[in-house]
Amino acid sequence: MKRMRWVSGLLILSLITGSVYADIELKSKNDVEGTWKLQHTKNSASAKETIKREDTWVFRDGKITILNIPREGSHYDQQPVNYEIENGKLKIPYVGRSGFDTFSLVEKDDKTMTLKGKFGEIYYFNKK
């Protein structure tokens, strides 16, 4: 009996935990449109350490421009690139090489947005 309660509790906990980080399907480019300040990132949803960020992601007219990217003591701006919404996920092409970075929407409201990268890293944004 104890074992059955323990297994039931574990099952309920896994269902609750899984739903906290369930992806939200993006339906159109309007879902991410605007200027978003990247506040910090985490290597995974369960990671305790946050990495402070200074860049700003601007989604406008089907293009994304990432501004104020830190590099070797200074900052630079990425050239605008076309992004896509495919299978409910945000696809941003790599600059200067082939391939895409893919992001899932974890959470979004009028002031905040959270994205999850394809390797599980979490990006926390505030609307500017």
C-alpha cells in the first residue's frame, strides 16, 4: 500500500512538473513581434545559475535583429535575418553559416516571454 501511494505521488508530481515547461505552439510571427530585452539565460529549466545578458532581440516585418551582443569587452549588432514560424516553433538562421537555431515558446504575456532552445537552454525576456 505504501509503495502504491509513493508511485501515485511520483506520477502526479511528474505530470505537474512536465506541464510547467510544456511548449506553447506559435501560430504566427505576430506572436513574437516587438522588441524584447534578454534579461538572462539558464542552461536548463532546472539549473540554478543564471547568466546575465545585455542583448535586445527585435522582431519586425519578418526579420530579427539582435542588438548589443557582448563580445570581448565590447558589443556588436547582428545584421537582420528572416525568421520563420514552423511547426509551432521559432526558427532563426545562423548568420554566416547554414542551419537554424530553433526555439519553443514556454511562456508569454504582455510584458514577458520565455523561450527554450533546442538543447534545453532557457531565455528570459522583458518587452521594451
